[in-house]
Amino acid sequence: IERLRSFFKFCVEREWIEKNPAKPLKLPKIEEIERKPYEPAELAQIMAAVERFPKWGIYGERNVDRVRAFVSVLRWTGMRISDAVQFSGGKIVDGQVILRTQKNGKRVSIPLHPDAAAALEKIKNGGGYFFWSGESTVKSTVANWCRTLKRLSKVAKVHVTAHRFRHTLIVQLLSNGIPISEVAAIAGNTPRVIERAYNQWIQGRQEALNAAVKSMWN
């Protein structure tokens, strides 16, 4: 809207039009999305629900193994859902998950959690991707997995989304004292974005540090 106003203001100043048609437009109210990590009890509910996931559809009995692997990857890597869909065995090197390659050629990687490694081992089928046939579009496959997570939500009675798993990992990293710059590299964001989006947990870490230092004064 601001760009429209500026553009039509330019047009008015050039006397191409008489009035700015975008000026009366009101800015929408933007609701802040709470970046709430999963509680341990919620994670336990989700993993328990995975074992009860319906065994129907084209994968039948393999449904549970595939959903378990997908959820484990989201939980322990913080990948965006589109990246998780395109996750392949080639991105696992010496027990490390390669998340991305930076402009300077340096790889950003984290250790693959044993639970995720075991779950992925069960669904290996010789193909390139763990969760995508490679034949359909990434967009349609992401939509399919979103529907799967929605069904899992009903079984678990917990709202299951890839974004919330991502938030959980980021918050845990920050809470454990990992520098913002390193967390940003893992998340694929800038430090400024992480600092702005997760300020409350960064502040909580600072308060804990302050308390630890003051405890030594006595």
C-alpha cells in the first residue's frame, strides 16, 4: 500500500492524474504470530500419535515409518518443510546433516540425531529423496505433507506444523547459549532476523547470565 501511495503521488506530481487513488486506503492490522516452541509433553504426545497414525493410502503399513522419519527430521534439523521434502541421503555426510552452503563455500551442518538416523534408515528405498518421489512438483509434495501433519494433529490433539518444530530447535539452541550468529547460520536467516523474532528467549538467556554472575558476588 505504501508503494502504491508513493507511485500515485509521483503520478500526481507529474500531473498525469489529478488525485492519488491509493491515499484513502487503510493499512491492514497485522497480528504478530507467537513463536511458541513445543513443550516436552507436547513432543511426547506427537511421537506417541505417530505410532497410531492411520495405515492406509498408497504407503499402507509404511505410513508410520515415513511419518516418524519426517517428524524426526523436522524436530532435529529445524528445516523448512520445502527443504525437508527435498532431503536426500546425499545431504548426510559422516553423520552430519548439510543444511546449506554459504556464499563463501563453507558448509553449514549439524549432527544427525540418532532418532532421526534410525528413522531414516527404515525408509531407505534406494531413491534419491526420502520424502519425495522426484516425479511430482515440490509444491504439490509440500501440500501432501502439510495434509499429513494436519491428520497427525488430530491424532495427537496438538497443532503439528513444520514451523513450530523449527521454532523449538531455534529456542533450544538459544537457551543453551549458542551464539545468535551460529543459530542464524543454522536457520538460514540473518542474526538481525533471529534477534528480532526470538528476542524474548534471548532476553531470558541474558537474565540467566546476569543471575549467574551476581550469584558469585556473595
